[in-house]
Amino acid sequence: MASDIADTDGDLSPDRAWWLRVPAVLLSPRSVFYALREDDPDDVVARSEPLLLVVWLAGMATVLASPKAGVLLDDPDYDTLLFSVWAFVAGGIYGAVGYFLLGFAVFFGARLLGSLGDFRRERQLVGFALVPLALSLLLLLPLRLALYGGDAFREGGADDGTGERVLLGLQLAFAAWSFALLFLGVRVVHGWDWLRVAAVVVAGAALLAAILGVLALV
């Protein structure tokens, strides 16, 4: 079904086709990543809104899994509304920065290995690889709130213990899923073998580590 949506979209507008590819990447990722090889301007522009949503949700999932979020409601200056605004704004910023940094890292690694693709395609590849991480927000946040309510983002309380470790493990599983999709995306978009794909990811990771190291010193 997902493959049919991703591949057989001749009667769909580019915008609708790319919205449908967001869930399709979870079930038929090869066809979605292959579609990124299309360089028609209308098709490229049609990816923007789905990617904005995915990147924003992935950023929110990341900040809500951070240690800071876990104790933020202990601050008397924060109530539920302000916490929600913080998660939305911080998630958007974190998602955008991560999107461009990871996209540039993959672009750098691919260029080292001989790719002629542009930065836009590489960052869009990263964006669609983030769909599982974005999905984790929609699944795990309601579960966390249903289980722990007001203790979810406070130190100690009902969420301190095995349940919290299980939720963290699930969050890491979604992140690993996104990482696996990144590997697959590089392989499909460039048509390279797994060894070359691994070299791209390692080179990109080295550049990313160097950038973060410099930023930490600033």
C-alpha cells in the first residue's frame, strides 16, 4: 500500500504526493528516497511543507526527551502553558539547526565520496529520515502524560524509575530507526554500496563532531 502511494502518483499533485510520502517512508522507504532524485522544481518545492512539519516535530521530540525538560516544571516561573510554548519554540529552533547541520554533514561526506548532488537534496534526505523521530512525539508524549500526568516533567515523582527508563529506551529506538533510514536513504539516493554509505556517514559524523566541538568552545 505505501509503495503504491509513493510510486504510483501520476494523478496526484506534487504537494499531495509528498504529504503521502511522509507516512509511506515508515513502510516503503526505498520508494520515497528514490523519489528525492527527481529535480523538477515543482516537485522539489512540494517537499517544503511536509519537511517543515517533520523537522519541527522531531525537534520537539528531542527537546522533550532532554534532561532540562524533565525538570522544567519544577521552576515556579513555568506553568503548563509556558512549558508548551517553550517546547514548541525550542523544538522548532533545535529541529531547524539539527536539520541544516546534519544535512550539511551528509552533504560533506557525500561530496568526499564523489557525489555531485546539491546540499538541498542531502538535507531533504535527512528530513525524511527523521520521520520516526517525529512519530515518537505523537506516540510517546501522550503515553507519558497518560501514565504520569503532572509528574512527567518534574524531578522525582511517579515517573522516576523503571517506567521512565522504558520510555527512554523507546525514544532511543525511534532515534535508531531514523539513523537506519539515513543509511538507507544515502544508499538509495546515490546508488552506492553499504561500505561507501558507511564512509559517507563516518565522514559526516566527523565533521559534525568538529563543528559541535568548536561551538562548545565559543
